[in-house]
Amino acid sequence: MQDVRAPGVQPALLEAAAPDDGAARAVHAALAQGPVLLTLPGHPDEPCLARLRNVLWPAGHLAALYRVDAEGRVRRHLLGDDGELATRSAPGPRTVLYVRPLADSLSQPNTRAKFDANAAAWNGSPGSPTYGHYRWMRWLLADLASPPRGARTLDAGCGTGWVGIEAARRGACVSAFDPSPAMVELARANARETGVELDARTGFVEGAPFREPFDVVLNSGVISFAPDPEVYLSRLDALVAPGGLAVIGDINPLSRGFARRRRTHALLPVRELNGLPRARVQGLLVARGYRIEARRHYQLTFPVPELMALAEHKGAGWACALALGCNRLATTLDAALGSPAAGSFDSWILRARKGR
């Protein structure tokens, strides 16, 4: 594939999509040196390629695949983008996989570029059928934090700012940062339009642009982008004042919906594969001296997100409102029962108090 044959990309061959241990170790060793192009005979189906992706993980992340037909036509498959290439290749059939080392996929420059490129799409669309759900998810994390009026509060990895803005609407004094300059600009604009103050800067948790610790630290949907969760939580911990709160939310890899996607989709976002169960994050926090004060699951899993996306496509606002009502009710019931239903929800939240 001419568009991925670049310096540092190593070719490799596999006789089948289910490599033996020796072949798998060889690919893992190659990934330690840089990206790899893996060539397979034929056109294995998605579940077969998904199993191969799992063999390669976490050494590498399957970022793209190319299917070459008997005439040498090449079809490229990326997340959310499929299309035939103008150039021809040697006749197939065969499948070529572009696998990036995990450290490369989760590097700070790549993460920043990804956020910058998608900033507008992650801002939500006021007036759209799903906007109520978008805002509710951000309200939920700020509501669980319930920062006291005047509390110094930080939205770490703020995205377009809505979690921090919800905290500011409760009277907190909110600062924020995000790796993406485009996201930070949107967060500032959203704060101005909402009528709250937000000191928003650019930076990563691992190199935060604030030094003094905060009474409350909010962290929504960020830890799944961290190459090393222990290093990440160590840096996040430094931002929490003694006796302060850390309120962390992220995707739930134990949900039925995400498990189904891992079985049936070869190409998945790197954070979806890198997501941590709530219990793992809880254990890391407790080991650092935190006391868990509250747990939540939210966002019902398959098929609710798919039905909501379909309803939005059809312009059926009533169906999106119904799905939001189901999500709110299910989250309330989960909390009342001690939050046991990990398989039923795509996301989780922890409220943790730091020791003094």
C-alpha cells in the first residue's frame, strides 16, 4: 500500500488470522521497533480480524486495514471512513493490516491532533434530538461532585468544558485544561455563552498547567487515553488538595455493548480497548489513600445508544427523549441498589475523598 509504505513501517506476513505463539511473539517484537504492515491471505471476516486484533493488543493497535481483490483493487477501511484507493496493487485476494505501537497511538502529539480535528463534533449540537442526553451525562458527573459554593474546582481534561461549566453554575470557582487548543477555545466560548467564568488553559494531566492543588478535581472520559494509568493517577492526585475530592468518570469495558463490539468490529478506537473497569481505578485510588464515597454507572448499553443514533438520524426527538428518560431512571436505580450492574451500562463514575 503506497500510502502507508513509509520509513519505519515494517512488513510482516502471517499465514492465517490466528497466528501461533511464535508468530505472535515475532509481531510483538516488531511492534517494539515501530508500526507494522501485516499481510494475510484472503479476506478474513470481521470477527476473525477482531480476534487477531486482540492477540496484537496491547503491544499494538489495529488502526487501518486494506483489502486487495483479485484484480489488485484496494479498498481502505478506517474508523468511520471506507473507500477505494486510486492506485492498484499486485493481484490478491489478501488483507493488509496497519498496526501502530500502543505508545504511538496514545502519544501526546497524536492525542492532541485527534482532539483538535474532532473538537467541533464533540461539542454537542444544541437543538438536536440527542443534545439533552449529551448535556445530562456531563451534568451527572458535576452533580455527583456537588462542589460547595466557592470551592476551587478543576476540570482536568475538560474537552469542550461542559462538566466544569455545570460545576460553575453551582457556584464553584472553576479552572480547566485540555490537551487540545481547539477544545480549550470551545470551552471558553461555551462558558461565556453560559454566563460563567472558566479559567481554561492547554495541557495534559501528566503536565498540568496548574501547580496549586484544588478542593475538587473533575475528570471525565480521560483516563482511557492514558498510556500508563498509574502514572496518570499519580499526576491527577497531585492536583487534589488533602481532604479534597476526585470525581472520575470513563467508559466501562465490562458492558455488554462494548464486549459485543470487541467481538464483531475489527477496527475500534484505541481508548475503547484501553478503557479500565471501575474496580481497577477504585483499587488504584484506594492504594493512594482515597476513600470511595459514591459509585455510579450510567448510559445504558446495547442497543440503547444504537437506537438513539437511529432516532436522531430519523429526526425522532420523542424517541431520544424516551431513551434519556430510561437512562436517568436506570442510573437512579443502579445507585439505589449499590451500583452493581456493570454489564448494563457503558460508563461509570467514582467519587473519592483524598486523605488528609
